[in-house]
Amino acid sequence: MTFFNKIKWILGILLVFVLIAITNLIDRNNFVRVRDSVVTIYEDRLVAKELIFEMSKSVNKKEIALATNDSSFFVEKNPMVNTQIESFLSRFEQTKLTPDESKIFEELKSNFKSLFTSETNLTSADLKANTKALRFISNIKDNLDDLSKIQISEGSRQLAISKKAINTVELFTQIEIYFLIFLAIVIQIIVIYNPKEKNN
């Protein structure tokens, strides 16, 4: 094999080597994206779970006030509690919602709106007539329970999908590394190999 032919072989194999190296870098980049996506999804689920917990605490305060006929709560503290709930709802709306989650969330907002309306009558009426407000609270608690369950199931589902994608990327990365090692050996053989020319 002439020197010129060796150069051609080396350049050809190096080109393949570079292409595989670039592919490997792209795969690693995809791996990073998947990992970041998992982190984002997980954070959204955690944030949503925390907001559900905070809304539950606020609803419990209202329920206790109704159960104990605490009229001062609805005059002094309830407006601030409602403002906090509206803030929690707004923040929850900014997380990534599944179709089922969106539907339940719309019901939750509607139930809160109805509860707030019924509470305006509670401040001026007898607190013993609280059946309507308690019904809305019960509906809200059901909504919050359903949303809480979705956080767990959706978080687990997304994590499983991401793990599968990460495993695929890692598999292809390993295959490419082995192929690169094989090419490196081939290049060494081509460079070192020097066949003896036959004498005529």
C-alpha cells in the first residue's frame, strides 16, 4: 500500500471517527436534556403537591371556623385566607397540567368561587346555616385529594418514561464508544502495517 493510499484510508476512517464522535456528543446532549426535563417535571409535581397541601390547610381553617361557629374568623381572618388561596390557585395554574388535572383544577376553582360567595352571606347571617358552605368545602377536599393522587401517578409515569429514554441514550453511547475503539485499532493497523513488495 502506497503512502498516498494510507493517507486516503486514514482520512476516510478519521471522517467516520469524527462523525461518530459528533453523534456521541449529540446523544450526550440529549441525555442532559432528558435529565433536565425530569428535574423540571419533578419540580412541577413537587410544587403542585406543596400548593395542594397549603390549600388544604386553608380549607381546614375555614372548616374549623364553621364547625365552632367562629364568626370573628370570617370577619377578621377569612379575607386574608381567601387571598392566599387565590395566590395558590394562580401558582398551581402555572405548573404543567395533564388533561385530567386541568379538568379537576377547573372544578376546584369553581368550588372555591362558590365557597367564597357563600361566605359573604355567612358574615351577615347565622353561622349555624352553614350547610351550603360545608358542601362546597367537601367538594374542594375531594378535588384536592384527586389532584394529590395525580401528582404521584404522573410523577411516577414521567420518571419511568425518562428512565427508559436515558437507558436508550446510554446504550447507544456504549455502542458508539466500542465502535470508536474498533476504528482506532483499525487506524493503528493501517498506519503500522507495511507489506513487503514482491520482487519481480
